[in-house]
Amino acid sequence: MPTYTPPLRDMQFVIHELLTADKTYAQLPAHKEIDQGTINQIIEEAGKFASEVVFPLNQIGDRQGCKRLEDGSVTTPEGFKSAYQQYIDGGWPALSCDPQYGGQGLPQLINTALYETLNSANQAWTMYPGLSHGAYECLHAHGTDEQKKIYLDKLVSGQWTGTMCLTEPQCGTDLGILKTKAEPQPDGTYAITGTKIFISSGEHDLAQNIVHLVLARLPDAPKGTKGISLFAVPKWNIQADGSIGSRNAVTCGSLEHKMGIHGNATCVMNFDGAIGTLVGEPNKGLNAMFVMMNAARLGVGLQSLGLTEVAYQNSVIYAKERLQMRSLKGATEPEKVADPIIVHPDVRRMLLTQRAYAEGARAFAYWVALMIDTELSHPDESVRTETNEMVSLLTPIVKAFLTDNAFNATNEGLQVFGGHGYIAEWGMEQFVRDARINMIYEGTNTIQSLDLLGRKVLGDMGKKLTKFGKIIEQFIEDEGVRKNMQEFIDPLADIASKVEKLTKEIGMKAMLDTEEVGAAAVPYLRVVGHLIYAYLFARMAKIALDKEASGDTFYTAKLATARFYFAKLLPETATLIRQARAGSKPLMTMPVELF
């Protein structure tokens, strides 16, 4: 049976020592009262809830899955509903929501820490409240006053949950060809008709009502993405006094049979003239939905951080206990029949890969969450604008880099277990299966790569990337004079220089052939992801060096992990840069009929 212990020490290290979050919050009127003690208390309780209530349901949910009944209703696995009620009772849905609607008004960073622990504990269960929070964000930003009055307090409390309904049988990423229709009604509502597929949490028994955010076309809508509108469509119609009324014409047609996340209801949703209300402006639904989509992309990064961490923890336990062969240097535990496999170099490579990707992901995701707090709450508009640009740049990297790394890390974890990793009772194969979807949904990682290179970097002539580069340059300048930092600063400076050169080179090629962007985008994103990790690991190494004399072995381990990252993982960029520079010709010259 797998286990999970919230990594509170490293979570606190990132929040307090790496990010010094309390100093940022002192500048934000909405959060100026937040101190380290408050943060620690909340994340400790979050970790307890995740490990004691949600984690024990992970394998149960995987084995049982969800079940669709004859009337189209869906039941979740044993224990899911009780855990969700405990989640509501604990006030967790309201953590970072607006106090005007019953929220606690706490920072996004704290909510991010909560979701890390929940995703380590049970990704499938966590998707129910996670999507609801995204629906809250969307309606909070773009809903009418009436919609906010109807929906927000229920979403904040967790009484109602939310979904995002984008994908259709004929379109996934290419939303410009969606067919779902929205017919105006005399009372100002709209009748929504169409079929949506792959709808996570589309139907379930956890909450009183489900609020579907649905993309559809008005009768006179322009073709393509410029003709998409967004609608709020409840499972149960809402009466004038806010209570639940009759059943709306939206049903679960079937459940998808999936590789992983069995505990989450992934539905085919049929809208047969379902009544909904317009969110935002007509034909500008994507603008409104992007609030939820970006929240979901950051959320998927947290799913992958969670899986990387829990896979690592279980790999370490097994590697310390499993006896196989002797150390190449001779027996380390001669009194036993063999040595534990953690003595073998390649087992350590697998463990340290998992550990480095977990610690790098935590630093990156928490850093972006702190930026979001600044973006939302800083009193200076120019600071909010600049921070928004940085979050925009980094969001596709959070989604793609963390999810790629998590699939790699969970696979390494399964490999540590050998044959036992392939057996369900140990839990490792579930982590691999659950991690695989994260690279696909909320925009495949190729789409994230195209977004980064095509829109976020080349789209503004490298303006946002240059601003990010200056942050790294300043750190290199400040710390480059320290002799004991050279092992971290030199490779950081090297990869920063290579990213700058590679970006210019791809930009020049793209002006002559736009397919160069598509050919280079995926390796390019990984190179930039490694630049970010190199920067963060160098910062973490600096802190560890400064505190190494304290005798706290936490800093010894942090330094060892940073050294492993720079020696064994960062060199991947050499291959990636060559791949990006190889261009589109090797990909596009073969005639289609020869495939």
C-alpha cells in the first residue's frame, strides 16, 4: 500500500526562505496581516486533511471508478461524497475566494499549497473542487451582477460545483469549429443545444447543483473563434429566490472509459435546449473562458507536482527496504542477505530525478502563485500590469514542463519498484496512469509550446522574455562574485545566454518560414523550463550554502539535489537546442502518402 506525508518542511522553505512571501504580503493591503505562523498553520491542516481523509480514497477510487445509472445520474466511488462534505465543513473551498461572497480572502499561494497536498493525495477527487474554483474565478471576473448573486456564494461554499464545457467530438484545441448552438429566448436566457465530450466532473453526486460553463454559438455569430460565446448552464434551474427548481435539459450521455483518473467522472454531456445565461459579451466567450482555462493550466501543473512528490516518497521507502545484490564497492549491510537497492547508482539517479523535479516544480508553482497575489492585490497599477505579463509568459511553462517531468518522474518511480511497480497494490502504476492525462488536457503540451514561442515570446518581439532575463541577469551579477556559488552561477549564465541566442535564431527563421515555430516549439519550451529551474535551484543553493553551517541536514540535502540537477538534468538542454535548431525540413519534406 502506498503512503503520503505532506512535505511541510520543503513547502515552508519555499514559501518563507526562497520566496519570503511575508515581505511581499506586507506590500499588499489585502494580505498585509498574513504572517509565517498563519501560513504554517493552514498548510499543516491542509496536509492533514489531504493525507488522512483524501489519500485513503485514492486506490479505492481507481478500482471502483464512477458509475452512470439508467437515469443519467452518476455516483462517485465509495467515500468520495463524505470526504467532499468534510472539505466543505472545513471551509477549504473558500480559502482564497472573495470575502464578499463568503470567501476567506487568503492568498493564492496558500491555496496553491493546499492543492499540492490534495493532488498528491488523490488527483481524481481533487478535480471536483479544482474545476469549481476555476468556474468561480471565471464568473467572478466576467459574470453579471445577477450571475454573481446566484452562483458565487454557492461555488465559494462548495455547495455547488462547476465544469468547463469546451471540447466536442469534432473539435478539441480547434474551438473555432465547435457546433453547439445558443438560441435567444424571449426572457433573455438562451437555449443551449449540442454535445460536449471529455467533461471532467460533468455529473456526480457530491453537490446539490453543477454549474456548466459552456462555449456555444449564437445564430448570427461569425465563423471561427470570433463567434464563440460563453454561457452559464446549471444542472438544476435556479428559481427567483435562489433555490433549486426544475431539472435543466442537460444530461450525462455516457462516461468515458479511461486510462487513469478513474475516480473522476469524465462525461459526454448532452445539452438539449438547456437554459443558460450569457457570461461576458456576445461572441467573446473565449476571452471570459480564458480566465478558467489559465486557472486550469496552473491547476494541472499542481496535479503533476502532487504526483511527482507522492511517487518520489514511495520510491524512497521502497528503495531503502528492498534488498537486491551488493553495492559495487562491497557489502554495505553484510549482516543481511543483500544490500538495499538505494546503494546502487542508477537507483539513486531515478530517486534524485524525482526529487529534483518535485522540488523544482514546487519552487516554480509557488513562485507563480505569489506573482498572481501581486497581480491581483498590489496597489500600484504598473506593478500589477508587469506581473500579469510575467504570469502570462510562465503559465504555459508551468502546464507543460511540470506535466512532462511528472510523467518522467512517475515512470522512474515505477522502475524503482521493478516488477512490483507494475502491480496495482503498490500504487505506482496508478500514479503513472493518472499523470499521463496531464500532458494532454487543458491544451496539449504542444499547444502550450506554441503559445509560449509563437504568442508569448515572438508575438511581442521577446519583450516579456527579456524582462524575465533581466531578473536572472541581476541574480547572476549579485551572486557571481561568490566563489562557492560558481558551480551554480556558471551553468545558469550559460543556459541564459543560449536561450537568448536560440530565441533570436528561431525568430529570424520564422520570418521566412512560419513552420519553423511549430518545429522548434516543444524543445524550446523545455529549454526555457530548464532555464527557470536552473535559476530557482541556484537561488535555493545560495540559501542552503548560507545556512549549511547550522547543521540542519535539510540544507545538506537541498545542496545535493541542486548539484544533481545541474550535473544530470540540465545537460538535457544541449540535445534540445540541437533539436530546435534542426528546423522544419526533417519533419515536413516527406510526402504524406509515404507515411
